[in-house]
Amino acid sequence: MSFHLSAQNIRVDDGHILRAELQNGDGDWVEAELDLNTVLGNDDGIFSWGGGDFSISAQGVTFEIEGADGVPVLRAGLTNMNGDVNWHDVNLAERITNNDGQFELQ
């Protein structure tokens, strides 16, 4: 299940630390944290799942909960191989789930 469906107080701190209170199997709210630098990379100016350290080459990182479904979207300007900045976004719910109160990459 996408993490945002069983989360509250979702935020991204320091441009790369995803934090939220996730509901576990007992219904309790548990503080959870995931360093997005361990799961997101910069592939020539585009976010890439399974990469790493996207924030090293990112600027203007923002995070918003968007739309009626409350989709968690991360945006940033990512530097490509030519040194140009490309503005891209990634839906964090595409690959991040809640596994009993802990973030997990699918």
C-alpha cells in the first residue's frame, strides 16, 4: 500500500529526509524516516529510482501533498551532464510503501 494512505504529518526535511507518522498493524502511529538519497538518484537531470544521492546535484527541492488524493510529490532542479538544470518531479507514492509503520521501497 502506498505510504501516504496510512500516514499523517508527511514532510521532507533538509531536502532529502522523508518523515511521517505511519500507522502500524496495531493501528498505532509510529514516527518513520527515510533518507531519499538512499533510493533516489539523478540520471542526467531526471529522478531515478534505485539510484542515490540526488540531493547533491539538486536545487530548489520542494515537497507538497497534491490533489484530491493527497499525492506526495517531490520537485527539484536536477543538474544534467552538461551542467544545465532540469526541473522534474517524482510521486513518492509510486515506490514507497508503509510496512507495519516503516517506510519500504518497492
